[in-house]
Amino acid sequence: MSLFDIMFYVCVACLFALLCWILILVIVTSLQGFWVDKDSLIRSLENQGYSKIKILRHSWFLIAFRGGGKDAIAKFVISAKNPQGKYKTFDVWAKPDTN
């Protein structure tokens, strides 16, 4: 085995380790949207006058690529009756709790 072969395998191993580390960081930072409290979201919408609230979809992985801002951690697709009495389907973006 030549020195060039050894350097090649070391570079491949370092690249693999770097890609694994990036994957771990993406997964860990995306997981915080998984534990968003759905009950507090529903209470917040009820306080704004919505009723018959139904969560259709909860997305939490790679939210920045789904149209969320830098501080969004989860996306909910909600169907609810608005204060005027009409049913609407809309998106709600959850932000991290700042307590």
C-alpha cells in the first residue's frame, strides 16, 4: 500500500465522518419540532376565536425547507371554523418556547 493510497483512505474516512456529523446535527435540531405542545396551539387558536379545530398535518423535519422562517420549528396544517363562521384550512408555524 503506497502513501497515496493511505492518504486517500484517510480523506475518505474524514469525509464520511463529516457527513455523519452533519446528518446528526440536522436530525437533532429538527427533533425539537416533534415535541410541540398541540394542546397549547389549540388553546391559542380558540383564544383568537376559532372553533372546531382539527390538526390535519404536523411537520417537524427540515422546516426551513418547507417555507418556515429561521425560528420556526414545526408546521401544522389546521382546519377550523373562523370567527365569521366559515371553515378554513391554514398553516400555523410553531416557534420555540422562550421561557
